[in-house]
Amino acid sequence: MKTDYINKTLELKTKFSNQNFVDYDFTKTNFNMSIFENTNFENCLFESSVLKGSRIFYESNFENCVFKNVNLSQTTFGSHKGVYKNCIFENCEYKSKDFNFTQFIDCKFIKAKFTTVNFNGSKFRDCIFEGKFKDVTFNGIYDSNPDSKACLYKCDFSNSNFGDFVSFENCDLSTCTPPKGRTFTEILYLVDASNPALLSTGTPDRIVITDV
């Protein structure tokens, strides 16, 4: 792999446009709020990389990439029409983040931590989730998801732990595997009587919102 960026700190808000990174090792690279436009990554390693504040504009692609020990909070790295294919995320954290309109295909999330994350309009296909979820929304109501199966298709949550407010709106979970020893029917309930497409873990008291 190319090692040009290992342990390097880039200049503040370095801009990359129309570039292809193939076989690059970004171990301990501090991207220092870099800005990417139409950038593609293939067979790249992001281990202990600093991506806080980084932004990608326009479409971007990640294929056969590995993210390990990376905090993906406070960044739009790969969000907004980004595509992740055959990527592995190990021991990564997502917090207070909107990963909107992103596609994840054949990806694995290992020892993941999702806290206060919105996946509005995003798609997951043949993905494996192993980790903890709290205050997370999978939302299939947008045009990017043409039907209720588009948001989550053949995804495996068997080694996941759902905490409070893990919500699914307009998501057909019939092709997905629930957390081990449970069913989605047991875990989720209708939180808003006026919106039958919204199911959530809610809180232990399971209050239902009703019209006054």
C-alpha cells in the first residue's frame, strides 16, 4: 500500500478534487478538516485516522476500504450520495451525526457505537451490524428509497444491542435478522398512533403519542 499519508497532518482544510486513491494507507492521518469533491477510495486503510470536520461534496465512492478505531462523528465523510461497498468498520463511533442519503452495500460494522445518528434516506443492503445503538433512526420515507424494502434489505442485527429510541420509519424488516433471541415484533412498537409506519424501541414505559 502507498504510505505517503501515514502519521501526516494535512494543512487545514486541504481540498481534493476529482481524485482516485487506490491502495493508500491512511493510518493515523490527521485530515485536519479536509474538503473532498468527487473523490473515490479503493482498497484503502483508515486506522486511527482523524476525520473530524472533514467534508465530501458531490458523489464519492469507497470500495474494499477498512475503517478501524475511527471516530466518524462530526463529519460528512461519505454522506450525501456516498457509496460504501464491501467496507469494514471496526471499533468505530458515530455520534450526533446525520449520514443522509448514503448507500452501504455488503458492509460490516464490528464493535460499532451509534449514538444520536440519523440515517435519513440511506440504504443498507446485505450489511452486518455488531454493536450498540441508542437514539438512531433508519428512515425510508425519502425518494431515495422507492419502497419500504429499499432502506434495509437482508441486514443482520443478530449481534446488536438496541437501546432507547432506535427507530425505523417506512422500513420493511422482513428480510432482516433481529438481535439474537428476540424478534422485531418484541423489540419495536408503534410510538405515534397517527404514523403506523414509525416503529421504535422507545423507552421502557413505551408511551404512545396520540392525538389530543
